[in-house]
Amino acid sequence: MRMRGLFGVSAQFRARVEVQREPLYRLAYSWCHDAALSDDLVQETMLRGLGRAAQLRDQAKLKGWLCAILANCLKDHYRSSAPLEPLDDEMPSHAETPEAASVSSQLAARVRAEIDRLPLGQRQVVTLVDLEGFSYAEVGEILAVPIGTVMSRLCRAREALRQRLMEFAAAQNNKIRSIR
Amino acid sequence: MSQEREVSREMQNAFVDGQLDAADWTALVERMGNDEALRRQVCELRTLKDMVKSAYASARPHGTAPAADRRGWARVAGLALVFALAGWLTHDATERIGAAAALRGVAANGLVVHVASSRGEVVNTALEEVEDYLRDARTAGRKVRVEIVANQTGLDILRADKSTYSKRLERLRAMYPNLTYIACHQTADRLREKGVKVTLLPGVHFAPTALDEIVKRMQQGWVYIRA
């Protein structure tokens, strides 16, 4: 055991970190589709964030900084518990979680399932952009990859989603119209 | 952007994500006016983007602390310094002695030790360090309190049906009444949802989440150590 450092954390900083709990959970869940693991990852991220508050130079970048910590927490989790998911290759689908099964919207459940089928790197990029509205440059910083990689992963992810989802979405819309 | 060349998927994505500069944005809008296929593709991308956003709109953290507890985060204005020890490192004797000396120099009234893994080296190191710390404090006549907070797979060490450390934990607790074991309720709930019956060792208390317990103790000026 070694003491790594002492730090002071202001109440304001803690409050700002707390505000990010839900967005972090949403992202974590969209990456792993495991509610329990998402809860753990978010707790871990917030603790690490508090512990490393002094490393955040630009307070305006708090959210992106926490997302980067979250990405590292997920990486650490995979490293310690199972072989790391390939970042950019096709992955077999995970089993649908009970939470996903209970999602009221069939479409939402299907979208989650298709996101889950994406390789981790594509999944992370598309959710950072679509769920949290990060710019490509910010996503590159969060995931520590070049912006070109962000764009190509996003492109592949959306193409895969387009192929798998647009037909399904159209069928759902037709169903709704016929009910009306 | 050339009118003749096909608009790449990257460019279309950048358009729907608001990543184009003004000139490219304008050029693409003009192009869409005359290109039905492009309009349809961009429309699909927008739809996809909305579908992804909607699919996770209801995702909320489970076991989020009640609002009253969460407000506690914002009430820590009086906290001047929080001491954090970011990790148990090697088992090297010199380092451990150094760490014990460092801890003796910390004017904290408590130590919260977070165990999030059931891996042997993590748990053994944590328990060794806690025992050293408690013994040193007793020898020095210092009144301290120590909490071991377990979550994730670390909860296993506090489970009656799983723990291979029950005797050791019981012995420590008997020797040091100022040592408390705290289990993460959220982790236990998760196990129960999966049909696992969770029975804790005698004398183990629950906290809503490990994070809430750790933050509560940090607010009180305790030292936080991640095992």
C-alpha cells in the first residue's frame, strides 16, 4: 500500500459529479447492456473522478473527462474478468437482459439489441455522439483515438444499424397506422 | 464539395451530427434539394439517431440513493480536505511499512476500505493492511474506526454462503470492536434479482450503495482506501 496523494474536493465539484450520474449510467448501459455492471461502473467512475479531481484542468470538460474514466473502467473490467471485446470486429449478440425484455417499446428493445451487436468501439462512438451529443473531437479525446477513427467507426455503426433497423422501424410504423 | 461526386457516408453523418463547417453544410443542403436519394439517406440517418436516443431515454441507475441522500453530496461544504489513498499496491514490506507510517501521520478519525473484488490478493492485502493499521493505532493509543465496504464481487467476502474469510473476519472483529463490515445493498439486490440467496455473515451491516457509504465517510473526514 502506498499513499498516492491527498486532495481537496469542493462541495460544488461533488455536486457537479453527482449530476452526471444518470448520463454516465445511460452510457454505461448502452455499452455493456448489463444493469448491474452499469451501476458498478458508474460508482467506480464517480469514485475515480473524485479521487482525481486535481487532474481535471478545464472544468468545462468535466462530462467528457468522466466519460473517459468510464471508458477506462469498462476496459479494466473486461481486462480483469474476461477477454477484452474486440473494438472493431463483428461480435456475436449478447443475450437480452431482463431490463431490455421489459422495455415497453418493442422498437426501443430492438434498437438496444442491435446496438449491443455492434463491436464495442462502434457502440461507444455511436452512443457518445447520439446519447450525449459529444462532438467527434470530444469523442476522440474520450476514447483516446484519432478523429478519423471516430468517423469511420461511426460510419460503420450507423450503416449496420441502418441495415438492421430501418426495415423493422418501417414495419412498426405500418402497424401503428393500421391500429389507428 | 463537388456536385458530381457522391456525398460520402462520413459527410452525411457529419451533417446530421452538426459537425460540418458552414460552407460544407450549405453545399450539402443545396445538393439535397436536387438529390432525392441523398435526402432519403440523410433522413434515415436522422431517424436512426433519434431511435438510438429514444432507446436509452428510460435507462436509469438502479439503487440510486434516495433524493435526500443525494442531496448530502451537495452539503459537504465544510469538508476541507478529503484524504484518498488510491490503491493497495505491491506487498513489498518496505512499502507497507511506509504506508503504515504515512497513515499514522494522517489526522483522520476513520478509515474506509473499499473492497470491490473477491480476488485473493486484493482481499488478503486489504485485510493485512487493516489489521496492521488497527494494531498500530491501538499501540499508539489512537482512537480510530475502520469500515470495510464491500461491493461487486467483493461482496462475496461478507456472504455467509461464499466467504472463505469468515473466520478471519470474525477474529478481526472480535479483536477490534472499532472495525465494521458494510455490504452494498445494491449489489445484494442484483444478486437476488438473479435468484441468488444472499445471506451475510453475522454483524455485517448494509449501506444503500458502496458509493454512498464511502462518500458519507469522506464527508466525515475519513481516509478512503481502494483495495
